[in-house]
Amino acid sequence: MSATLITGKPIAERIRAQVAEDVAAIGHIGLVTVLVGDDPASDVYIRLKHKAAVAAGIDATDLRLLEETSEAELLAKVEELDADPQVDAILVQLPLPKQIDEAKVIRALAPAKDVDGFHPINAGQLYLGEPTLVPATPRGVMAMLDEHDVELSGARAVVIGRSAIVGKPMAHLLLQRNATVTICHSRTRDLAQHTLAADVLVAAVGVPGMVTPDMVKPGGVVIDVGINRTEDGLVGDVDPGAAEVAGYLTPVPGGVGPMTIACLLENAVRCSRYRRGELAFPL
Ligand code: NAD
């Protein structure tokens, strides 16, 4: 058996075209990204996000602060952006330098401008099953599953990884769609016993090729969120040999990655709807 590849690009392009239409209809959407320091990976991510935002007509500002920026300085900047009526959406690129408490900065964001969906209010709304701004990567995964009409209601879904950025919101989105969800993590015993039962398996770990073909349920849907830089280039968390067992598989690169950026832009549109009162933010 050879799995059907679920590529992200065509779905992402469609989402981005819709965002461009929305931006044109709205007139102005202001997005400010804040990068503190010059971490090369973060620099690449910020550039990609900007290019995509500008291409969709979003008024994007790429704010760069020095590595030695203090927590107080960053918090003051966030508060300024929170209060700026021209700014719909704010993204503070993580990780932040060690002198800055990330949780404090995330809590300082106006929840309705928190385009990444990391603020406790947005995380809590998702937990309650009343999503507001939801992290882009798991939203992108849901769009990929829907594109291929993957049946989620009653399905056994296994998420490997429990980060606040991917694993946990992913599990909640699947739960909301009535999947029976298991979250596996670094302390899970006998991981394969769980993954082998998964109708839908989402790997968000950061360990190259850790999901081997013998861990995949024949015919199952496998979503590889992992992006790992190795000597052989970018690889996922799933061994490509899993394509011989799975029914569907996302490639790396070209799978979930493009979806993340497209869904981030969608979130910026949502932020603008909150700011303009077109959608009510639950505060
Ligand atoms: P993280 O390091 O915050 O979390 C990793 C999770 O994996 C942890 O919850 C940990 O418990 C679990 N884990 C670690 N080792 C394990 C093991 N041996 N068995 C089972 N679970 C284990 O990472 P993250 O931010 O959630 O990102 C995960 C991966 O997804 C990374 O490769 C990251 O680069 C990638 N990522 C991709 C996108 C995208 O757009 N495609 C977006 C965000 C993150």
C-alpha cells in the first residue's frame, strides 16, 4: 500500500486567496510581529510570515528589538501595540531571550489581538469548546483533515506531543470534533501500543523519524507536524517509510508548514473582526 500524500500548498493557497479577498473587503488589517534578538530560525519564520502577510495585502510591520531588550521594555512595547487602533494583530516570536519571561509577555497581549492564540484566555476558550483565536498549526492540520473528508467523529485520534503551541490545542480541536483523543508525550509508556490503534495520528515531537512504519495503523491517517533540521535537510517526526502502511500521510517539507502560515493570516482577519466589533470577543 502507498499512502495518499496530503500536501499543504494547494489548501494553503486557497486559504491565502480568501484572506486576500477579506483584506481587500475590510480595507486595512494591521499586523505587527516582534522579534527580539537575531535567532536565525526565528528570522526565517518571521520573514516567511511577512512575505505571506504582505502578499495578502495585510499591513505588516516587522519590528526588531535588540537581544538585550529588557522584559520591562518589551512589556511596554506590547502595551503600546495593544492600545494602537491601527494594530489588529500582534505576534511575539518565540523563543524570547532568557532575561524575558515568555508567559508574562503572552499575558500582556490584548487577547483579541493575540494572533497566535497563546494567551490564557484564548487557550481557555478552546479548552471550554468555545474557540476564539486558536494556534495556527493545529488549525492547519484540521483544515487538511477536512480537505480529505477524514471521519473524526468516533475516530481514535492520537497526538504525540503536549506543547501549548501544537499538541494540546490539537487534542482539543480533535475532541471538539468528537474524536476519542489520547495525548502521548515523553513519559508515555509503550508509545507504539497507542499509535497502532490510531485512526488519526498527529506527531508533534521534534525527533526526526521517531514514528516508524511499524508504529502506524494500516490505512490510518498520519499527520507529521515535526520540522527537524538535519544533515539531510528538513525532515519530519515520521519516517517516510510510513507511507507504505498509512492511508494518508503529510510530507515534510510541504505538508503542515504552509498551512501554519495560511492559518496565521486567517487569524489576523479574525483579530480585525474582533477589533471592528464584527465578532464579539468574550470578555
Ligand atoms: P515541544 O518541544 O514544545 O514539544 C514536544 C513534545 O514532544 C513534548 O510535549 C514532549 O513531551 C513530547 N516528546 C518528546 N520526546 C518524546 C518521545 N520520545 N515520545 C513521545 N513524546 C515525546 O515542541 P513543539 O513546539 O510542540 O513542536 C513539535 C515539533 O513540531 C517540532 O519539530 C517543531 O519544529 C514542529 N513545529 C512545526 C510547525 C509547523 O508549522 N509545521 C509549527 C510548530 C512546531
